[in-house]
Amino acid sequence: MIKIAPSILSCDFARLGEEAAAIQAAGGDWLHVDVMDGHFVPNISLGIPVVQSLRKATNMPLDVHLMISDPGAYIPQFVKAGSDWITFHVESEGDPVKNIQLIHSLGVKAGISISPDTPVQVLDPLLPLVDLVLVMTVRPGFGGQSFMADMMDKLDYITKKCLQLGISPQLEVDGGISRETAGIAAAHGARILVAGSAVFGKPDYRVAIDEIRQAALAHC
Ligand code: DX5
Ligand code: ZN
């Protein structure tokens, strides 16, 4: 019903494999992997070799979130590295339909993400094509920012649109998710919750994941 996807962006990178294993042991459902190129967003995070290493360290689904300018140029390498889900931004370069088709042709699930300043209607033609829609609840680029509750209108719009179309892509939220905000997102239809600092910033990952999950389940 609810999946928690801890974001590896907030982990101790010197202990990458241990951190991934700890998240799996703590009951994390997916591992969210934030890829930033210093161009699409004003930050540089990690790339293909890190996804490859994570693939060896865990069998959790790898939920790769590409915050890069030209996703089409790198999708094949991220697939080869072991991604299970690849989500790119509707604001990035290239034809989103072609990128979705490319991801699918390589046997991986495709997601589309939308940044806070982008009107949700741009997603209309893409909704029937994707497996997942990722609504950003912070400006992409950094962990530890505050949840933007005004993005809930986008979740409502997407939910209504998908109902009209008779489709049901996964609905994911990313940014500022904690036990305080998870319920709000779940009440508006989010079923996959990404959480970075609210998991890795806590001493006990299991407790942190459970608290976020319970808060969400209470509002489904
Ligand atoms: C932001 C990333 C998020 C980030 C979430 O650009 O896409 O996944 O790691 O971190 P928190 O949960 O701390 O907001
Ligand atoms: Zn992310």
C-alpha cells in the first residue's frame, strides 16, 4: 500500500554498501538514487559507477531519479548499471516520449518527474505512457529542504486525470518527507514516499522508516 524509498543521497558515502544493506534490513522498500549533473540542478551527486556498486550491494529495487540535462544520452548506461526504475524530468532536454520508449525498450520501468515551478498540465500526454509519476515537493538539487504542501494540488490533478483515463501509474513524492508530512502526501494519493534526511539523519533507520510508513498509512 505504501512504499518507503530512502534516498541514498543522504547516506555516508564512505560506507555506501553498508548503508544500502542497513536500509534493506530496516524495511526500506526501494532505494532512491539521486543523480545530479551540476547543470540541470546546481549540485553534483553520483553517477553510473555508484549505481553499479549499489546493484552489487543490495537486491532492493533501485529507483533512479535523473536530475540531468540530457537523460536520453545516459539512459542505456543507467539501465546497464542495474536500475529497476528510471525517472527523468519533464523539464530536461530531448523528447520525453522517445526517452520513455527508450527506457521501456531496455526492459526497465519509466517514470516522469515534475519540478515545483512547472505546471502539472504538461504531464497530460505522458501520463498514459509512464509507469510512475514523481512529484517534487522541494526544488530538486539538495536534501534537507522543507516540504512544499502547495504541490498537493498537483497530486490531486494527476489522480483525477489518471482516473478519467483509466490508468494507474505509481504516484511518488520526493522532498521534505518526514513523519510530519508523510500523511499529507498519502492523503493526496502518494503511495511511494522518498525520504532522505528523515531516514539517514536518524539513529535508528527501522524506527524512522516505520514512523513515516505509519503516518502515511493513517491517511490513505
Ligand atoms: C532532491 C532529491 C531528493 C532528496 C530528498 O533533489 O531528489 O530525493 O534526497 O531529501 P530529503 O528527504 O532530505 O528532502
Ligand atoms: Zn530524488
